[in-house]
Amino acid sequence: MDLTLLTHRFPLDMTVILNGESRDLGSGASGGEAAFSVSRMLGELGLDRQPVLVEVNGLALLKKEFDDHDLHDGDRIEIVRMVAGG
């Protein structure tokens, strides 16, 4: 999963651990923008329309929680893409 585009779209003022790698994200808290939610992060990664499991600091989130769960500096995030197969 290529996450390099994410660091070019936002100011580098929040660092999280995403799938074991340190990533710089923007807070989105200034300029009237919404906070950097899980939904926003998934959209920037191009994963907002794909079935994924998201865990933040060891807590698995329900999809309905993605909009309301804001990310913070130092959060540990795991994203697992779900695929069907047989």
C-alpha cells in the first residue's frame, strides 16, 4: 500500500504509526477544517470505498465509528483490507 501521497497533501504536524511505519499526517484542526478522522484518512489513502478493518491503539473500530473517531499524534493504526476468496 503506497501511502506517500498522504504526506504531500497536508502539513506535517501529526505523526502516527500506520501498519508499523511512522507517517506524518496533518491535523486538519486549523483553517476551519474538520479534525483528521479515520474516514478522512481512509479517503486520502483511497480506501474509503473498500472493505477494511481499522484498529486504533488496539481498539477495532466499527465502520459507523470512522467519521467520529479523530486521530491524534502518536496513535498506532492498523488497516487490513478484506478480500474474498475461496
